[in-house]
Amino acid sequence: MNIAILGFGLEGRAAYDYWQDANDITICDQNSELKVPEGVGAQLGQNYLNNLEQFDLIVRSPHVHPRLIVAANNQTVLDKVTTNTNEFLRVCPTPNVIGVTGTKGKGTTATLITNMLEASGKRVHLGGNIGVAALDLLKSDIQPDDYVVLELSSFQLIDLCQSPHIAVCLMVVSEHLDWHENIEEYIATKQQLFIHQSQSDIAIYYPANKNSVSIASASLGQHLPYFEQPGAYVDNNLVVIDGQTICQTSELQLLGAHNLQNVCAAVTAAWQVTQDAAAMRSVLTSFSGLPYRLEFVRELNGVRYYNDSFGTTPETATVAMQAFAAPKIIILGGSDKGASYDELATVVKDNDVRQVVLIGDQATSIQASLEAVGFDSFVSGGQTMTEIVQVARGLAQPGDVILLSTACASFDMFKDYKDRGAQFSQAVQALV
């Protein structure tokens, strides 16, 4: 078979490993300097998506929007397109697949579900958008009784052809409008996680968010809300499901009220597999979060430093600020994702923010929103993370929190959010 792999990042490399035997592979990538494996064809540079009709199968990497494929070829070429996720769901040895989507919290929720099922004695495989390509999970010898948890972004869902047995939709707000044509496409893309479900499947959703409700409504399966009964919910500072107390909210290691939603979503999903309250409690009272999600870095001279580089929207910056009662120095700015900062500015004004450190391409736009609500305690952070951290440190007083939660993407100054987060932690650790 003559196969084109579009993009040679994490998922493209997993696709190559999966299909390389007995197939003719061509790597198509916009990086004209890309080194491809020996014996593999290459179509590189600006026209990397041209002439795809010649291939029998086309494997789309998440960053490649289907409309780009159509624009460079024609509509019918999409009939040849598959993805890591579609192929994985087609061949997966177990029917026990749980998919998690939403705007933020996907990684935390998927990890909680995985850890809870493992604590109850299940063999579980975690992958998808969280850093392990779905096809790479096949290398771990998945058995029929195992469980698979997939964190899935809209980039992976836009052309999904099969839904998991349990699908979870967290809160959904505007994001990635630099990739999606509009919010309607973004929501329709998330619906693909549910739209192929049967009546025997389960759709879990956040009922207080109209987008989450709309997305889950595409499912023919059982509709199960969380954060209210009959799913997991919070009652008198207790996490409860089916009349059983899992733990006290004061015992949770995750920061922020928004994580109560993630906890309840994870408990609701895991409860459909096992009603092992003790296993769930053990996870919830010990798991403190994933890297770059409200991650505590250090305390120096009475000032605490937190790394929330994963937060790339105004909404995530909002919940990050609201997680702390202490006065805050918050670092805002970066590259554009098509978001408005007007509501964020109001939150800044009302949440004991001592100073805003503005960085990156969106600094001017955020400043304008802050000025519009009468907030003028902002400064420029500089051009490097070392400068940014030094500026923030100079503004802080003992008892303050310095928070990196930028409300923006990172691509103007950094490789990605991980690079931004790593540089922040390194700069903070270097302080004396």
C-alpha cells in the first residue's frame, strides 16, 4: 500500500512505526529540512500537501486541518484520510475505551480516571493528546480485559469515525479559533466523540455548561451528568456518588475550585467500571496534578511561585487566579488564539492582583482590556523568561503568589507551553 503520513511529529512517527512494514511510506511535512527515515519518500516544504490523490491511504496528524488537505487537492481525497485515533479505535483489542475531551482539564481528568482504575486492580493504558500517541499504545500488548483512557483534543476529533464506550465532555469554552473556523466548528468537532455512540454506551457531561450539554446530546447512549446527581457531586465539602462518600474536599491535593469539576468527572467515569470508593479516595488524596497545571515551583522570601503554563486561554487564567486568596503577581500574554480579554480584565481587577506582568504579542491587547476596566497596575516583562521572572520578583511582597498563567499560547517567544513552563521553573529555581 502507498501511504502518505502528513506531519512527522509525535503522531506521525507513531504512524510510521505502525505502517512501515510491507508498505511504501512517504512523509509529507512543511519542514523542508526534515530528516526522514532511510528508504522513505519525502514531500517537504510549502507544497507538502499537494498531489495526495496518488496515495492509497493518507494519515493526518492533528495539526493538519482537513480543509487544508481539501484546498490543496479536492473534497474526495478525504475519503482516503485516517488518523492515529481512528486506526487505534478500529484495531483496539479491548472494547473498554474511555475518551475525555473538553477545553481544559482533559489531562488531569484522564489521569485521575487511569489512576483510579489502576488502584482498583485494572490494567490501564493512557494516551492520546496527553503525550503517548494512540497507535503507540498497541506496543504495550493491550489485552481484551484491559482499559484504555484517551485524552482527545479537537484536532484529533474533527474527523473521528468511532466513539468510545464511555465519553466524557468537560467544560467547553472558545479556544483554538486560530485553527477552527468558528466556535460552531469547535463544538461540532467535540461532538464527534459522542455522535457514533450506541444506546449501550455512556455520555458523561458537565450540565452547567451549555456547550458540554450540546456536545453530549449527540450521543444515543445513556446521558450522565457530573457535579450533580446521579453523577459525582460535592455536598457539604464531601465528594459523593451513589450515596457513598469518596473523600472530603479538604483532602484533595489539586488546587482550585475548577478541579472539583475534574474530580467529579473522573469519579463519575471510573464509577461506571468499578465502585471501589477506597481506591478512588487513595488517588484523590495523593494526586497533586500534572506538570504546568498550577504546579508549585518553590517558595522564596515568603513568595510562592506557581507554574500554570498549560493554561493558554483567558478562562484558564481566570480559574488559576481564583485558586489563590493571597495577593498575586500574574504573568499574562503570549501569542494570539483569537480570544477576548475583556472578561479576564474584570477578573484581574476583582481578584487581589497586585501587578500584571505583560509579555509577548498580546501584551498590548491585554493592556487595553485592563485599562478599559480601570486597572493600571501593569508593567512590561521583557524579552526572556529570566527577565520576566526577575520583574515579577521585584514586584512581589512576602505572602504574595507569583503566577505564570498567561491566557495565551506560547509560540511567539517559546517552542510550546512545555518550553515556556520549563523555562519559568528553571528561572525561578535559579533565584537566590
